[in-house]
Amino acid sequence: MGDWDSTMLSGPEGEDWRVPVSELESRLERLAQSLRVAALPGALIQNPIDLYYFAGGRQDGSLFVPAEGSEVDGPVFFVRRSLKRASFEAGGDNAPFQLEPFPRLREFADVLKARGASGAPGLQFGELPSSFAQRFSSALSSLGECKDVTGIIHRLREVKSPWEQEQMAYGAEVQYRMFEAVSQLGSEGVSELDLVAAAEAISRSEGFGGQVQMRRFPLECNRGVIVSGRAGGIPSFFDSAVGGSGPHPLAGMGSGFNKIKPHEPVLVDLVHVHRGYVVDMTRMFSLGSLSQEWHQRLEDMIAVKDTVVGVLDEGGLCSQAWQEGQALAHELGYEEHLMGMKPDQSKFLGHSVGLQLDESPVVAAGFDRPLPVGGTMAIEPKLVYTEGSIGSEDTWIRDEEGMRPVTADGAWPWLTEW
């Protein structure tokens, strides 16, 4: 193996930022149990986000996890590169699985058979490129047909452990300082990108890795969506209420070169990612006062937010929260502007967050189940007009007592005047 120094893999001031081995053990056990319940012999984890979740890092490889009760001797991570780093990130000698170099693909089925595998492991068909998944499905065909395990893994990740909740709570503290940076910089003539840069500086200094992970293709998101005035009415490719101009067509969402002007709504939607975990929050700013009409719109969206939170707090279905929130918005006269303007309206009022920005469940039609205890969700009713956009957003967690905010909630004003 190479002679590079694994002690360099640390957080600030040498902190150990690896996922605790106890977390990995618990996740692998839950996956093995879920595979047994689904009558699947095992799973092959290959999506980078899920490799981080189950193996502690996103090295290039395939983590084989047998079902509970299988004759296979525990999980094994077959690594292409870097084996040494994969071992370190999984806990070194305490890693809850074996680590092996990845064999030749044509030999992979025989390697699994030698370990006791009697059936084909499930693949993440919902996450992997088709050609990649088909190569593995073909290579493992002597073991049988590979089933899809995408849904099983998504469900497991919906419930956040106390450790995961701690990461999000810390991320919310960093995010609060990002909003403080925006608050300090705002003035006439400052561009949206200038404001984003100020927030980004805080986030980067605290360890943001440069990417917001997405589940839905095309897997892209601009985490700093600061839009001022009429730019807040521009739609984008992204399925969200607020698009924004972006700096150029290839980056055609979020903040652009538009400058702050007096008495216009400035919507600030910022994401911070701490050790992989997303927190999402939106607040309104303005240079000087906004009209009473804008104030009323914001007040009404806070009422919609309270309605959604109230349904979820009582264990109601996510689809019910959507129906009641949408009904209130329509009753208040916002049918043409809720979550965008026709024909570019988004059909949700909240999305779960975790290692990805767009996790499940969603406050939308068809999600006929509650947010699980331990589930974390960004709730974001917004209105869009040609002259701008307005709304609120906080990340929430549902615990045994109901819904509680992870991000600032009332601790940061809904509207800040520069």
C-alpha cells in the first residue's frame, strides 16, 4: 500500500470526523433485517452517498451486505480504490465489515459463492447509471436475477439517529452565521452573487465539501438561492418554487448579477451541509420597507407553514399536510402563485432532507404516510410573482413529542430590513 499519512484525514484541529463505528454497525444490522423481511439474499451498495452511509466513506467499490440469517460470513467491502482509505474511514481495525480488493468483474459471482452466497444480491437500480447496473447484473447472473433494493435503502435513511440529528443541529448553527453574513453585507447595488459569496465563505470555513447531493436526476442544485426583486419570478430547470436567473445558462438557477434595489423582496434560501447532512432555511430581506401587500403575503405563508407543521405534528399523512396547506393557500387567494406561477408550479410544500436535499417522504400528493419519528423535513411554502417571491423555510424533525425546528424558526426574523 502507499505510504501516505492517514492521520491527515481529520476535521478541524485534528477532530475525528469519521462516522462512528457504532453508527455503521447499527445501519448494517437494520439493512440486513430489512433484506430478510423482503426475502432478498443480500444487497450490493454502490451509490456513493449510500457507501458513505453504510461504509463511512465514498471510495470506489461495492459493499456486499447479506440478509440477516444468511450463511454468508458478514458484510464485505470490495474496494477498487483506495483500499487503505476505505479501511481508515470505516474505523480501521474496528471496521464492522471485511475489506478486500475488488476482484475481476467476471470472477465476482464466484467470489460471492465462495463466501456462501446462494442468490443474487439486490442492486440499486434506482440510483445507478443503467449501463453500470446492467454490467453487474450480467456478471452476477449465475446467482440469479438481481432485484432492486433502492426503496429499502431510502426507507432506512428516512429515520435519523441521534448522531445524525446532532450533525444537523451543528449545521444549523453554521447556517445561522451564514444568514448573519448576508444581513451585514446587504446594501443598494450589492449583487445576489456578492451575498451568496459572503454566506459561502462561512460555510466553506466550517467544512462544506462543495456539493449538495441530490437524488433526482439531473442531480444538480445551487445551494445559495438569493434572488432579488423580479429575478425571484424567473423559473428554472429545478423543481422548486423559486428558480432565479443564475449567472449563466448552464448554471441557470439561483443567484445572478442582479443588484439589490430599495423596497424589493429579497428571498434568501441557503443550504449548509455538515459532514454530509443537509439543513435548509429561507428568510426574507429588503432594503428599506416592503409594501403592506408583501407583508400580508409573508404572513399568509407562515400560516400555511403552521398548518403543514400541525398536521405532521399530530402524525398525519404527508399527503394530508399537502392538501390542508394547499387548501388554505387557495382560500387566501394564492392558487396562481403557490410554489411558482403557472405553468411552472411545484407540487409540494416540504421535502425530507438528510444526506440528500430531496429525500422522502414529501409533503405532496401520493405520500400517504406520516413523517416517521426521527424524520427530518424542510417545510417551505412560498409565493412567486413577476415582481418577486416571498416565503419561509425551516428544517424540522419529528420526535416522540411532535415536530420541533432544527434551524432557526422564530429565532431569526421572517423579514430583515437592511
